Amino acid sequence: MDTLKIAGYMVSAAGLGVIALSKKVASLLSFLGAKANLVAIMAGLVLVIVGIALIMMKTSSSYSNIKHAEPEVPIYEGKGKNRKIVGYHRANE
């Protein structure tokens, strides 16, 4: 499993923990007054959203396994302005 996904799961779990323990977290944020519980829940939601975003991110290594068709180069017949494309050949690189 990708380390970014593991970090996303951990951040999401922490956010769910903050939401579940919002009453205890609110007591730590007592300097905010009556809105401490709301602030704790909002912080938990932000952590969950950030965690989900980390889980859904795709790293560039997942795209490196895709093989694209080799580019085709034209085959010409004639010389100068009288050249015409008569076919295509796959370029070997």
C-alpha cells in the first residue's frame, strides 16, 4: 500500500477520533467559551476531509506502468515539393 494512502487513513482516523471525543477536546479548548464543542467538531471534519483527499490522491508511480503506442512517422514518396505521404511507420526508439 502507498505511504500517502496510509497517511490518509491515519489522518481520517484521527479526525473521527476528534469528533467522537469532541466533549473532551472541547474542555481542552475552554478558552474559546461556548463554541469550543463546535470548534472541536469542525476540526475533526477538516481532518477527515484532508485524510480522504490524501487517500484519493494518485501518485505518479501509478501512471508509470501505462505503455503508450509508439509514435508513427510518415513514409514519403518523391522529392522536394512533389513529396506525398504513402504510409506510416512506427518509430522504434
